[in-house]
Amino acid sequence: MQFRGGTGGNFEGPRDIWRELAQADLRTLGRRSFRVYGPTSPLLDSPTLASWERHNDELVKVVLSHGDLFTGEGPYVAVQTVVTDAGYRERPLQDVIEDERDRLFEHAGIDEGEAPDLAVESEPWFTIDGIPVRAALRGEGRLWAARLVVGGPDSPLRNRGGEPVTITVTGRGIAPDRVALRTVEDLEPYAFGRQERLSALAERREPQVHVRERELPEPAGLDAHRRLVEFSVQHALRLEAAARAGHRPREPRAGRVDRGELWESAVRQQMRLAREDRVAANEAVTALVNQMVRLAERAAWFPGTEDGRAAVEESIRYTIFDSEVPSVAAQRAWRADWERHMAPRAGEPEGGEHLLERFEEQSAMDTNWLEQWQSWLIERAVAGS
């Protein structure tokens, strides 16, 4: 099966699978209620339908791209068109640029590191179908992102037909003043380009073996549980910090680890040391991780402190060996709370009053669990004084 370019594509093989998939995309795109935009200058190669999204069964977002997917130098341009009134939350341009760094890392394994200290913001003009439109632009080195609204009441392109849209342009290795936009009437090259792109990405990736079938190094001592807890806690804290700052949560590119392998390693360690079957071991690891994440979110003393490290060690030992650790009262309170949380609820009555009762009961159990940890903390302080 081979793609030879051209508007319609040219495929070899018993079935034109690419053509069938591309035509399915085109049928979806044909039902849109808005204009879609792409770059008209410069004339970059590799037109690609990067993605599309529907909300409530209505197409609301289309992303078209041109250029080199796999090099940091580019040139590369992506144009996202979103229906303005679709309720789609536009992220800050700083996040859009970071998304592009993540894309390059995921597609080509290139980690460009942290954003440069110098970021430049301006309000240049972009031409759309030859008409200038003011945009907001942020540049970080060779990367930049711009956003503009088309079709709204204050837009110079109003009354052109189609719903008002918000356009976000991402550029790499090409100056923004060299980029102009146009209405894209023929989406067929982009639909076939999507299949070529997916094929190129698949060729770059090694075949994935299910995590249960992988050979993993046997950890020393209790290290598998420790690594999983540390990763899970840091991940949860990053999510919380990103939500507070209004940014998209993301994992650091440097030193990225496979969460599936961390989890599988801990489950195998639990099976071996606790002599449990896989189901029981997975349930035990799940309860441990959730307790440590909840503690990190609820207790200011936990993350990154000596007390926090002691709490992790005791929790791991209780999980594996059912040990009478000093925090055993907190461990048992959590276990009772978790088992109740995970128990089937079939046959329970529905209604607001019952939900309120469940909430109050859960709140009481949560308070008791935290109080047990607080008592443990005080006892540690007294013993150490």
C-alpha cells in the first residue's frame, strides 16, 4: 500500500484502506457549519488533517497542518479552527506553544527543554483571504502562536457565511509575518495526508508489548512501591497546580517514565512479597496509591518532608506485610473507607436524601482518617523531642 501524492491519492493493495478512512473523514468534515482555514503563504508541503472534534454530535473543531512533522527546525504551521460559540475553552497561547513542544517530543523524541526566558507578545495583522485581521501573538524563540476571531460582529470578515470561528495558528521555524491564511475549500488532500501522517508515525514507533508480557527488572526491596507512590503523588500535585494556574496539566518531557511499567512492577512486587494473586495485589496497590495521593492533597506536612517519607514507608509495609506500624490506626481507617468506597452499590435507594447521607458518612470517615494521621504526627514529634 503506497501513497503517491496528488489530490485524490493513488493506493496499491487489495483494498484502499487509506482511501476508505480518508473518505470517512471527508464525510464528517462535509457536515460542518463553519469555514475552515489553512495557510496560503508560504506554500508548505505535506497538507494534513491533524485532528477534528465533535461536541454533542456537531463538528466544532478542525486542525490543518503543513510542513515537517519531525524536525525542530521546521518549517511547520498548524491552523486550528474552532466554532466560537461552541463552548470550547481556548487555552493561553503559552500553553499552545508548550503543546507544540510536546507534539515534537511525542512524534520525534526531540526534547527542546524549558521555554526560553524571553517571550515576546504583540498584536500583528494576519491576512485571511486577502483581508487583514488583528491577532494576538506570543513568540518564544523559533516557536510562536497567534489567535484571531473571524466572523464576529467586530470582525472585518463578518457576513461571509458560516458560524463565527476562533483561529489559532502555531508556527515553527517560519516567521509569523510570512504566514497568510485562506478559506480551504478542498479538504481531500488534507484527509489523505492524515492517513500518510498516521502511517509515518506508526513506522517510527516500535511495536508495543502489553505491560504484563514485558520483562521488567526485579526491584530491590520495596523500591517498586516507592517509585510508584512518588510518581503518583508528584503527578497529582502537578495536576492540582496546573488547575489552580489555569493551565493544561502536562508531564515533564525530561526523564518521562512509563506509568504502566511502574504500576506493573509494584503489582508483581506485591504478589511476590504478600503472596497474593494478581487481583488482590492490584487492589492493594490501588488502595495504597490513592491513600498517598489523598494525603498529599489534604495534609500540608506530607509532600517532601521527613514525616511524609515515614508515612510512605509505613503505608507500604502495612500494604505488603499487614504490619503493626505506628500509623496502623490511620491505615485501618483508610482501608475501611476504601473498601466501602469500592463496594458494589447495587440495590441502594436513589434520591437526594440518600446521596446526602452518603456524603455526610464519607465526610465523617475522611475526617476520622485525617485525625488518625494527625495523632500519628503528634506522637512522632513527641517521641523525637
